[in-house]
Amino acid sequence: MCHQGVSPVILRALIPVLCALLTAVPVAASAAQSIAFVDVQRILQESSAGKIARDLLEQSTKRLRNQLDQQRQELEDLQKQYETQRSLLKPDAREKLERDIVEKQMALRQALQQSQVELQNRDAEFTASILDELKPIISKLAKERGIDVVMEKGESGLLYAAERLDLTDVVLKRYDASKQKK
């Protein structure tokens, strides 16, 4: 045993561990350099395909809103009729009008729910379609730049990343260019 602190046996055992740790630090650092991110929400907002999808969604929203407004107006007209004629109507006619009002209320609620589901589904379809078109563009860009991992800015929980790791501008340009070729 060495009297000055660490025995030669322990020292010989520690040398490979220290070497492994010292070589692992550069490997970890290089792995961190091969990560990038893309702001998909920004691409959905700013790309030509995203703008077209948003316009189509707005058209659907207006169409559905007009249908709902028409149903709402019919219900209001029926309620006004009931209020003005309630005391003049025979019990049978009054009950029928009350049933009609309840049915129109239920139909309006159901139409509103169906409209919301339809709009959510269309939005999800547009988003999924654009994401499917983005994947090969992102994959090709990552390979060109030697990037191992590309994260989505919003969904990944990314709290901070240097701007140099942001591929959004390049992906957006390539995506719009690919849509113009078609």
C-alpha cells in the first residue's frame, strides 16, 4: 500500500473510468450540437398551404354559422309566436307549439355540437396533411446538415434553444417552394 494516499491498484482501476468520462464529455457535446427544432405552428400560419387551409376552414365556419343562425332565427320566431299567442291558443295547440320549441332547441344544440366537431375534424385533417408533407422536407434538411434529432418547438416542451438551432425559416421556404412546383 502506498503511504502517500491512493494505492496503485485503485489508481489503475480509476484510470479507465476517468478516460471514459473524459471521452464521454465531447461525445455528449457533439450530440447536443446535432439537435434542432422547427416551429410547426408558425409554418401552419405562414405557409401558403396553411393559409389556404385556414381560408377553407373560415369558409366552412361561415357556412355552418349561417346554417346555425337560420335555425336560431326559426327558434326565435317560434318563441315570439308562442309569447304573443299563448293566451289565445287552445291547450292542444299551445302544447304542440311548446313541443315544437323544445324540438327546435334540441336540434339547434345538436347542430351546434356537430358543427364544432366538423370544424375540429377539418382542422385536424388540414394539419395532418401539412405535417405529412413537412416530414420528408425536415428529414432531408436534417440529413444535409448532419442533424440527429429535430424537435417540434411547441409540443416538445422546449423551453429554450439557441436561434441557430431553429430550422423553421428554411423548412418554410422549402415547403412553399415544393407547393409551387405542384
